[in-house]
Amino acid sequence: MKRRTQQYRAAASLLACFLSFMATLPASDEKPAVDNGGLTTAGGAPDTIKLGDVDFTATLRAREYVWNWFEATGTYNNQYAYSGDLLRLNFADKRGALDLDAEIAVPFLLGLPNTATAPAPQGALGLGSNYFAANSNRQYGAMAFAKQLYARYHFGPKEAQSLQAGRFEFTDASELTPKSATLAALKRDRISQRLIGDLWILGRRPQFRRTPL
């Protein structure tokens, strides 16, 4: 009981330090950026590098995970930390009314625990143990795959209409933005991604093969 109280106090102290640090940061008036997939994402737009006619952008998202939820028996590790990261490399090209986009994603895990799986009935002591087992008992794992690969054709008056086909990110209720700021905020924060979304806040982001009009 004493140990758990000390852990709670330590966590509260860390939270207080974090909030104090955030309060000292200057307010930012930067608007959410729209990435090459046509979706609004958190944070500013990444810098674009020109590779001939191709626009190249790269982003890296890192998240630290700390587990201490289980009381392990024996020498098994129930208190550990690891890093879950996502590297995205995007190549975009525009040829007249045709937009071409290809994106490579590289999710990787660093520092997975190798002693966080206790015998039954305890088993896995947190998700670090599951990730370690899923990566063939390796503490470091990575994989590259085609996250987006699509073409979009603009047509109609002032190219206001478009046809897009391939593999790309899609968020429902984000097709149009209301003129009312209140409705736009309600749609973005409460309605968007109710059925289909890229779930950017999670480590895993689904894509959909579809043809929107």
C-alpha cells in the first residue's frame, strides 16, 4: 500500500511538472494543416522538398509508453517503457488536372521488454509483452509498407469536382466545411470519424480502397 501511494505521488508530481511546462509555452495561432491526402491533421504542415516535379515531405511521430499496472511474481518485469514511432515519406506530383500521390509508412517499436511475460495465470504484463511476442521475441521491430497510393482527377467548372481512386486515408463528415465556425467545430470534433476515420491519435491507422466522387 505504501509503495502504491508513493507511485501515485510520483505520477502526480510528474503531471504537475508537465502542466506547469505547458503553461509556459506561448500560444500558437497556427491553423491545422491539410496533408497531401486532403485531410486535416494536428500540428503544422511539414516542409516540402522539391525533387524535380515531385513534392517530398517527411514526418515522424513518436510516442513513449510506460507500463506499471501489474504486480508481477518472481523476477518478471512489470514496470517498463518503450517507444512506438511512425515515419511517413510522401511523394506528390501534379500533372495538369491529375494529382498523383504515393506514401511509404514505417512504423517501428524500440526497447520492448524481454522479461514482461510471466507464467500463467498472469501471462503478458502489459502490451509491451504482446508486441515483443508478435515481433518474434525481438526488442526492436520495424516494417515499411505503402500507406497511400492514389490518383485524383479534377474536372468540371474551375475543376470543382474530382474523382479519386486508389489507397488513401478517408474521414467521414470531412468532405465539406460549413461556413459557420460553430458548426464547423461541432462537425470536426463530434461528428467526424464516427464511422470511418484514420484514427491519427492511435498507433494504428487504417486506409481504405475506394473511389469517391
